[in-house]
Amino acid sequence: MNLKSFILTISAILLLILAAVGGYFLSQLPSQPQPNPSPTPSQSSLPSPLPPTQSSPSSVIPSDWQTYKNTTHGFAISYPPTYQALDDANNLYGWPNGVVLLYNGGQSYDVIIEVWNTQADYQAKYSSGNFDLTVKKIGNKYLTLLNSTQEDQNSAIISTFESLTP
């Protein structure tokens, strides 16, 4: 065996040892949790929808907040200037019943508003877990307001929901 073959053989053996040692140490590192864009559950029972007469805002809306109005489904909701109201097809992808997603940055939408034809429809989706869910009935439709991230301002946002129909 010449010197060049000997050096290549030793180099190959060293590379295999380094790869094995590196693989071992990588396997010992704690795994990083994967981000979960799904809503975080927080309540155990599905609420009954409130009658339309109880859907007016129960809080004073700060003057710097913006208001999102949806005339198709007959509602308005206000939110802080740090939030965005996303109602385009790209953002609603994955939310087939989604009307608007209120987003304050991060891995999940903060407040998700969906529309349902029947009470059974939204209950089928949300019956399997504990969700912070508010239900409003406007006309013959049910609107759910999911407090997905449990941020402090989300409850204040949800309290500004109002029906635009008499």
C-alpha cells in the first residue's frame, strides 16, 4: 500500500468516526417542539348562542382601535391598531368557514370568526376539546369567535362584537 492510499484510508476512517460521534451527540439533544398553529383549548363546554339582542358591545372601545365591518354576515368588531383583520382567501385558507382572522403576529391567529349554517355544524368542530368559544346568532346563521391565543386583549376585542342587523 502506498502512502497516498494509506492517507485516504485513515481519512475515511476518521470521517466515519466523526460522523458517528456527531450523530450520537445530535440524537442526545432535546427535540425542539414544533409550532402548533392550531387553536389552544381553554373551556370545557360549548356555549349556546346569544340572542341577537345581546350582541351589542359591552365595553367602551378605545379611540385608536379600528373597526372591521362585514355587511355580508351583518356584524362589526373592533380591535387594537397592533392587530390586523385578515379576510382574504390566502389567509382564510385552512379555515373553510372563516370570515375574518384577527392577528397580532406570532404563530397563530388570535381571534378567529367563522360562520355556520347550524348549531350542529360548529358543535361538530368544537365538541372534541376545550375551546374559548363565543357564539352569536345573526339571522339564521351562527358566528363563532374563537379566542385562540388567550392574549389579554382578545377578550376585550370579542366584547366589541356587535350585530349590524336590527
